[in-house]
Amino acid sequence: MHQILLLIDVQRNMLLPPEPVPGAGEVSSVITKLLERARAGGVPVVFVRNNGGEADPDFPGTPGWELVHDVLPGERVVDKHAPDAFLDTDLASVLPSAASLVVAGMQSEWCVRETSLAALGRGHAVTLVRGAHATYDGDEAAAVVSRRVEEELAAAGVTIVDPDGVPMP
């Protein structure tokens, strides 16, 4: 089965000042290591980038909208406007139908959750990397929200792994 690293909304507005997610340094480090492993092993990388409205920190063309990592030749960027990265985008045509997805990114309870569930619904095997996704504190602490999302996704059929358990070359 063909494997792809899917990085969801790994953008400056969530991982860098002025308002990064809690634990942004650790999350960013795990994501960077996954990206380095994927590239070294020849695993294709697809970046999904959120496009917010004019008042949002990820409005297209603003510093917050920019991806944290450089996109290398052959890597794809899919721009989206909804939490489900398949909705009104070309993501489905970018991913081979038999592709196994390794998912990391922002925000756990929104785009990571919705895109992972949509990928399952399209027949993709999905692996979510613990510690490589995050969100903001709200009514509950961000870490609690992320754990709850992992439990929900695991019940739906997503494989949850620690960073060192990611099945990449």
C-alpha cells in the first residue's frame, strides 16, 4: 500500500508567536521529525493549508497563513476552506485510492478530526501520530481535547501511534 504523510494546517499562525497552541515547540519538533523521516524515506508529502477569512490569522497572503515548512519539489499543497480537507478541494485526486495516510497537524478537534474521518470514509487507512497534533485551550485543556479526539478516532478505525511507532521507511 502506498503511504503518504498528510500535514494538516501546519501554519505559522498556530505554531509560532504571537498565539501558538499550547506545547507548540514540542508538537512542532515531532512534526519536523516526521517530515524529515518521510523525505529521507521517499514517502510523498501533502500539505493541507487552511484559508481563513479576512479577519482570521490565516487569511491568504498573511504571515500566519504561511506553512511552517518549505515545500520541496514534488510535494503538494492543497488549499482548503473547511475543516474537512476533502470538501471542495482536489485532495481526493492527489491521493491514490489505496494510499495509507500518516496524519499530523492542527487543530485536533476540527481539521485533524474531520479530515481523518473523511479519509476513513473514502477507504484510506489512517494513522494519527500522538504528539504531532494539537489545539488551543478552551473550556477544556488542549491536551484533554487532543486525547479525546484520539479516543474517538481510534474507535472509528484510525490507528493511533507514538512518534517512534510511525510505520515509515
